[in-house]
Amino acid sequence: QVQLVESGGGLVQPGGSLRLSCAASGSISIINVMGWYRQVPGKERELVAKITSGSSTNYADSVKGRFTISRDNAKNTVYLQMNSLKPEDTAVYYCSASILASTSPRLGFLDYWGQGTQVTVSS
């Protein structure tokens, strides 16, 4: 069993900062790409940022220069530092990871998701 648990969401004023964390736990052999997505009601889930096991990163154009993704491979944890937040960043943020589970290696890498954490940017 593999779980992703997010933390760090909340209410912040425009221009403020938040740091999201996502820890993977369970029967993990290897974690490949980890990422953050977000979704607002009525819209599709969209990629915010992703990071490979070698720390190569990719960002959505809307967050470049404001958000920073990082990971601690020893802790199986990915972070999203969000600065200069805007009201349009308001969404539920989901963590995702491509994981090879030790209990089912023949299935290969599977995508796992966290439960989501609400980020609200409002004055």
C-alpha cells in the first residue's frame, strides 16, 4: 500500500507565500517523477510543476518565477514553495508521484495521488 499525504494549504492574502509538502509512504521501491497539480470547480486538473528523481523541473507558464518545486529523496517528500500568490492561484492542490511499489513490481510504475489540499488566495 502506497499513500501520499499533503499538508500546508490554507488561506493567504495576495502577494503572500505558502509551502506545500507531500510525503509518500508505504511499500515503495522507487519514486520517479513527483509533481503538483491543481483544480478549480468546473475545470480540468492542470499541471503546476513536476520534478524528476534527478531534480529536473518543469513548470506551468502561469507559475514560472513564483513557484519552486523541490524534493527530498531520503524522505520521499516533494515540496512546492509558492510566492507572490494571486487570487487565480486559488484551487485544490494535489500531489502526484510515479512509484514502483515493492509489493507489486510486475505492475511497473503507477501514478499515485494525494487527497488534495485547499489553497485560497484572498484579501
